[in-house]
Amino acid sequence: MSQENVEIVGRVFDAYLSGDFETAFALIDPEVEFDVSIRPEGKVYRGHEGVAEALRTWTGTWEAFRMEVEELIDAGEHVISVERQSGRGRGSGLPLSQTYFSVFTLARGKITRIVWLQSRAEAFEAAGLRE
């Protein structure tokens, strides 16, 4: 099941990055929790509408926003993603070039929880693993 979870998360990223939001949301539970409390608004979003709002808010902050998935790590019922995000602040012009980590929790073939974290160690801990 864990390799299947990695494949599901990979399909969500592929769909999202190609603009196919319908396919991405088909693999995300309608009651999903999206914890982006590391961001300035420090908020936890809920449901498909919450995920869409969170992503619009974040990507709308940047000009030329770009995200690349560098690695997907099998963690059983969790999948850890290593993502490189870059862009330039829409108002400030300040550059963004940072690696973020997400922990996806899956159940019954759907993503039920996503947490953004700033370090690999935090991601591994959140997934119940040691580096």
C-alpha cells in the first residue's frame, strides 16, 4: 500500500502542476485538512475549497511562481515530499528560493491531511520516522 500512496501523491502533483485540478482533487478527500501554519497567516484550511484558497493565496503572493518536486519518500501511511519553490514577491520584488517539505497522510486511496514543514527533520518526525 505504501508504494501506492507514493504514486497517488505523485499523480496529485503531476495533475496540479499541469493545471488539471479536477484530477488532483479526485485524489484528495473532500474533508482534507491542509495545515500551512508555517506560513505568515498561520492557518489550517479544510476541504477542497480550503486547499484551493490556500494555494491561491500562496501562489498569488509571487510573480513567476514555480514549484518542482525533488523527491517523494515512502513513509507507510504517509508520504513526504521535498519541494523546491521559487518566485519573486509580487509587491516587494524579493526573491523566493526555498525547499519545503510536505507530509501527506492517506487513507482508503485518498489524501486526508497535508502539512507543510520547513525542515527534513520536522517532516520525518511528523511522519513518525527517523532520518
